Amino acid sequence: MYSFRNDYSELCHLQILNAFEELNTVQFDGYGEDLITAQIKMKIKKTLKTDNVDIHFLSGGTQTNLVAISTILKPYQAVIAAESAHISTHECGAIEATGHKIITVSTTDGKINATQIKDIIVNHYNDEAREHITQPGMVYIFNPTEYGTIYKKDELIRIKNVCDQFEIPLYIDGARLAQGLMSPYSDLLISDLPKLCDMFYIGGTKNGAMFGECLVIVNDKFKKDFRYNLKQKGALLAKGFSIAIQFNALFENDLFFKLAKDANRKAKLINDELQILGIKMLVIQESNQIFPILENSLIDQLRKNYLFYDWQKIDDNFTAIRLCVSWATEDTIVKSFINNVKELMIK
């Protein structure tokens, strides 16, 4: 039984395990005040081509979103996000638990656009009773989205321009940032991000790390006293160096980008072969997630050998499933899955 449910089922890349073994008995200062954390921060700043950012390491994506969004928003403000956004669907009301509303926008591919954002903000301020209504205070986007689709550079520029026009911050959830950047459809470089948003994070959990995310604060407004919020939210880890060690390994010899590129490649192999078989896709495959629309009887047969999620019911006979290809998925698994689908369709 092989799982295509997610891209974090495996422990971590061997290079990270080797780094842990090498440093296992070395003593470090706690709470991110150690030498290796300082070194990886400098390495990431060099990759981003800017020194004017603050960097913090957190344990997971939900925790990172919770701390970042609660830092940005004032008590009476809300965050604008796609209806399918991770903060709206898969974080158990973490944002709402901080007292903040999520203003959701309907999409077909998981992406919100500048016009939708502007309409929400303009409609709010045109309402004579606006003081009685939650104020839009920031924009959240997930790149790649829950559908695996990616934002192009011009889309982010337009969104950032609207955010700047109304003086509200733009935050990018980068849980699968590497897969987005390494997509053949992407025209973004990681060094573009500090110019295109106020805060973002570089995801490690879904790209070879045992756990951990790297939050990058661009806007000076949110830098001061940020560690207080980290501590209050349980995110200031005593063994913060454990995350720094992992990112140090991931950013050695471009491993971070190579793993994502390979995951995307394997996803494309599955996508292309299924399309040759006449299978339609819910959305275009742009990163490491694939959404084939299959007959329910075929899905039942595939479940005997593979784990995956039902994503969207199409009609009584067809359902779109999600296949998430991991950095660790082997080519033999990819070929086996393709052949299994072919055999079942012939039968």
C-alpha cells in the first residue's frame, strides 16, 4: 500500500539525518540564539538577495499562519483568502480562535485575484455602516494553492499593488513554495518574494524536512517584538536549532530546489500518462499535486493498492481525487501506479 495522500509521510531526507547525526552531541544555545541558526539566516538572506528581512523558524504551517496572521491583524480586522485556502479549510479554526474572521472568496482554481480583493475592500469602505462590520486587514494567498496551481509574477504584482493602495499587508503561505518556484509554469524566483509581499514563509515540512518552516518578515512594521508573539503562541522552541540544522542541510547545494523539481517531474509523468488514457483533470497540473477525474468503480479498485483523498464529486459516477507526489516518491512507484490504472481501464 503506497500513500499519495500527502508529501510529508516520510521522516526526512537522508542529508538531514546525516546532519543530525553529525551534530547530535554538540551543545547549542536555546530559543534560536545559537550559532547554526545565525548561519542559516545569513545563508537564506543571501539566497533572497536582501539583508533587510527578519527570519524566524517555527514547527509547522498552521502554527506559522496563526502567529503571522495574529501579528499582522488588529483586533477588529479580518483576513481575505480564497474559499479553499488552508486557513479556511484545514486549520481547525485556528485563525478564528484568535478572534479574527476570514473573508472568503470563491474561485475555480484556488487563486484569488487583484480585482476580487479590491472589490471586497472598496465595498467595505463604501458601506455607511462599515464601523459595524469587520474591516479587511490583510490578504492571504497560498502558493501553490490547495489545487496545486501557482501564481505568476504579474498576478502577484497586481495583488501587491492593490494591497499597497489600501495599505493592507500581503502574506504568502509557502508550505509548498519550493514546488511552486520549480514549476515549469512559474516565472518567479525566490529572490522576488521580498519585493512582492510583506511576509511569507519557506516550507520545509512538505519538502524533505522532518518538520519546520522558515518565516520571513519583510515589512519593518511587524519585526519589532515579534519574538514575544512567538513565545505567547508556543512557537519559540527551546531546541530551535533543530529546525535550523534542517534548513542548513536543505539549502546546501540547492537540495531544497532539487527535491521540489523532482517531485514536480514525477507528478507530471503521472498527469501526462493519465491524460493519454483519456482521463480528464479537474485543474491543470502545475506542481506536485494532480487531480484526475475518475470513475468511482476505478477509484474503488485503486484503493486496494494506494491511499489518496477524494477531492470533489463530479456526478454520481465520477469523482476528482487528489494525488500528492512526495520528494521521496520513487520512479518505480510512479510507473507502477500508471500501469495499474492502465490495467484497470482495460478490464
